[in-house]
Amino acid sequence: MKHKIAVYANGWNMESLQQTITGIRKYAALEDFDVFVFLSYASYSTYETINQGQLNLYRLADMEQYDGIIVMSSMLNSPPTAEAICREAKEKHIPVVSIGVDYEGIPSIRISNESGMRELVTHLLEEHNVKRILFMGGTDDHVDSNERLEITRRVMKEHGLELTAQDICYGYWGNTEPVQIVHRLITSGKKLPDAIVCANDIMALATASALIEAGYRLPDDVIVTGFDHINDSTTYYPSISTVSPNFEEAGSKSCELLYRQIQGEAYEPHIFIPSSFVIGESCGCSADRCSLDYVKIRNDYCQSSYRKHLEYSQLEMRERLLSLRITELTDYHSLMTALQKHYAGDHSCEGNDFCIVLYSDFFENPLASAEQLFDKPFANPMEAMVGYRDGKPMDDLHIHSKELIPGYQKTPGVQHCYYFCALHTYQYDYGYFMAADDSILLEQDSLYNYLEKIEQSMLQLRSNLRLDMLNQDLKRIYDKDPMTGLYTRFVYENKVEPIYEDCNRKKRPMTVMFVDINYMKRINDQFGHLQGDIAIRIVANSIRDNIHPDWIGVRFGGDEFLIIAPDTGEKAAAELKDRILGELEKNNSTSSRPYRITASCAYVVTDPSAGKVLEDYVREADQLMYKIKQEVHAKDGHPRT
């Protein structure tokens, strides 16, 4: 037994997730399992490519590395993905449990919408004389949304009321669409419904806030209810009447059901967890009828709010500093040092166990497109940039195959819960972040915001690296003559003067040498400019092949070249001249060209004590070379061409 279980989850409803994980961990601790939570942030209201990058995270988990898996199917915000994961596990004979959705042949834990939802709707109809309900579902294809809708419809029918098609809308589980729905209701000029029954608390809170902002009073003008019983619904005023799904019990039962499969024991394949109606203030009940003491809850919330504010302020400050450290880098190889320096200063927000793991090629090849770099999600070798274990830097950051956490080993009798999140750009995942259960990032939306800032910084770094590489390419284009590969005159004008000054400071001589091709005009006229270009390249090659890497070879004009050789005297200069001219002769002897390539070559060696400027030596070398060329042409009986 590996003593590890994997949980596939979504982070948008972190509170419900944490309640479920609490239940899973309680049972897992009894059997000494570590829990690996793969946490995506897929959403119904974002771009498909961004969702794909989030859903790819589930490919990070190799099912066969775990004793079993739990899929929070109703919360993944991608029904096809949830079912595909469950089916894959079954095909691989890996124990699996689905929470929230039944699939044929897959053991499941279902939270019964019936008990809590029936009690809520009955309460509205019988205790508050509600006649007309607007039902706000999540999406029209979600099993929980549809069940809550049908229960509402059924209870109303039992009371002689009807839920019409016009009284059904969908808020997509978030807080944006409900506000627009409220706006359309108000501007329609029609009477508001007696109650708006929302399929989750997030939509209920958004609906209530939009109504209050528009000047309506809750619950006097309209009742608003929710589902999930999240903390924000209890601290809100008026507190939201809602339904508690009892996620903790569902988590515990799912782990027990999984363990029975692992052990080969008999088990009930489909278990239902009853939900419970929680009376709040938003339905109009007095304080003595409410399920909780909301005054005390708000007092406790207010007392802890400043501490939370300080924690979030510290986290935001650390995030800004991290972004700055990443985006100011000029090369990828500095990233590891920068991250380790950052977290060495403070990692209280991240907790005692965390790591950042990246696909290095994504940064080391910034000019390559994502399509070129990524074949399959998380199929590329990864490297850890930084990692902490028990509050101390990891000695070994090597990622062993499929382990995901550098140096991971299960400690008997000690339980940990690890959360993995994708780092991606659109559908391309270039790394992941892991934090353990003691991280304050796991509260509310802190983790998502944190990851978003890391992603923005990483993409800015890659953009910087791309621009730097492009600038280097442009610099090479401007610095190097494309025909010969020698430096251009631009480099001479900007780099040679500092070299000359440095030699003078060190009291060292420097050679200034000119090389000019003989009979260049004749070659062009008789054999064509293509042959003229060949002659230029051959002379350039003889120069490039015979100068030291620290020297500078320049194409000074069309067929004229300049060589700057610092720290060289008369002997080295003469040897360089002989090597260049000798290589040209050797080339002539082995070539079948109908013409010979020769050059006139002259040099001067600078005197650091002479007080001359560089241009004096350049002019002198050019004049010496010109005299040699005149002698060559006079000897052959031809004018200089």
C-alpha cells in the first residue's frame, strides 16, 4: 500500500472544499493516508482555453501512484472531465469515489438535496406566505442545480402553486450574472417575486447585494435564500437562509467508502448524506427562530477582521515583492536564486511545506511558441525552483519521476495534505505550485490571487527574456556584417576607442592593420559581382580564421578590412600579416577559379607614450596599405583598381 490518496477538486468554493477535505482527512488519518489534492480553478464564466489550462492539472496526477482517488464531480465545473476521470480510474482498476454525481458502475457519495431544499421551500410557503418564487439555478446541465429546481417545483405544486418557465433563470454559480438578472428584473417594470431561491449562497449574496443597492429592503420587499451555508452567508446582513450540505460528513464517508474498496471489503456503492435547512434572517424570521446566533457570529467576525486584514496586507506586500523580483530578472538561470532569496526572507504565508516547479524549456527558449514547446500537459521534464519542508529549505530539489514533491517520502503515523495548482498561460501548463495544509493561502480566494500574480510575473519574465533575445539578435545584425561575419564599421566606432584607451592605460601596444583586396574592380567587371562577393568572403574568412577571439576584425568598406589587435607588438603583427596572406595563397593554389585573390596588407603598432589619438594610427595604417597597393599595381603594369 502506498498510503496516498488523490482528491480531484475545484478551488472556487474553497470553504465547501475545506469542509469536505476536513472530513476526508479525519478518516484518512485513521488509516495513515497522506492526501494529495489537485485543485483547478476551472469556471463556467471564463475562456475555454484558460479552463483547459486549469483542467490540465488533473493530468499531473498519475492515478497509479495512489491507493485510490476521490473526485468531487459536482464541483469541478466540467461535467465531462469529472466523468472521464472516474471512467479512467475504473478502467485502470483503481479504487474511486465520486462525490456529488452518480456514474454507472462508480461508487458515489451524494448529498441529498431533497431534505434541506424541501424544508426551505416549505418554510417559505407556509411560514412566510410566499406565492411566487424566482428560481436562480447554477447551469441548466448541472445535476445539483436541476435537482434543487425540481424539488422547488414539486413542493410548490404540492401547495397548489406553479413555477413557470419565466420564473427560472441561471446565474452560472457566480456573482456577475445574478447582478445582471436583478437589473433586468428591476428595469422590466414588473412586480418582484415574493422570493428568489438561489442554487448556491454566492448567487444569493450577489442577488441580495444588488437588490439592497437598488434601494430594496430584505426581507420586507423580497426574500432571498441560498444553498451551501458558507461563512459569508452567516456574517452578511441579513444572514442568508440556506441549506447546509454537510460537506464534512460527505468527505468522511467518501474516504471510508474508498478505503473499503482498497481493502476489498463489502461496501454500499451509493450513499446519500442528508442536507439541512438553516434559518437565517433573509426569509423574515425573528432572531429566536434563526438556527444560529448571528449577532455573536458577526461580533466574532468583526473581532478577527483586523487580524485578517493584517494577514492579507502582508500577503499582498509579499506578492508585490515577489513579482518585482521575478520581473526584474534578465535571465532564467537567475530565477532560482531570486526565488530562494525571496522565500528565505519570509514564507509565513506559504507555510512550512511548499514548492514551485517549472518546465525550464518554456523560459530557456522564449522565442519558441507555446505550440512548439508543449506536446501533452505535464509530459515535459520539470525542475523545482524552490522548496521548503518543515519550514526549512529542501536540500535536494530534484523531481523524481511522478513524485511531484522533491524528496517526498511518506512518514508513518504522520499525515499531511498537499494542494497542487497549475501555473499556465491559456491552455499551456508550464509548472505547478504546491502548498500544504498549514498555508494561509488556502483561505478564501487568497490562493487564486497568489497564483495569478505568480503567473503574471512569470509571463512578464518570459516576455523580458524574449525581448532581450530579440535585442541580442538585432544587436548581432547591426554588429556583424551579414556577408562576411566580421564586425561592421558601427562596432569599430563604438568599441575600438575603449580598447585603445585601455591599452594606453596599461602601457601596452596595439596593432592597427588594414587589408584591401587587389584588383577588385577587375574581378567584378570580368567575372561578375557574384564572384566579387566570393572574393570578399574568402579574404574575410582568412582574417577571421587567423585573429584571436579578443581581437576585432571589421569590414571597413566594400573590399577593405581593418584589424584591431590589442596587446600585440611588431612580431605578432608581422606573423598575423603573414598568416592572412599565406592562407590566401593556399586558397589560390587549391582553387579552380579563373583569377587569383590577393590583398595588400599594412599595419602600425601603437606607442602608448606617443600621445596620439586612435585616428592617427588608423590613418597611418591606411596610408601604408595604400602605398603597398600602388606598388603591387605598378609592378603588374596596371593602375590601381
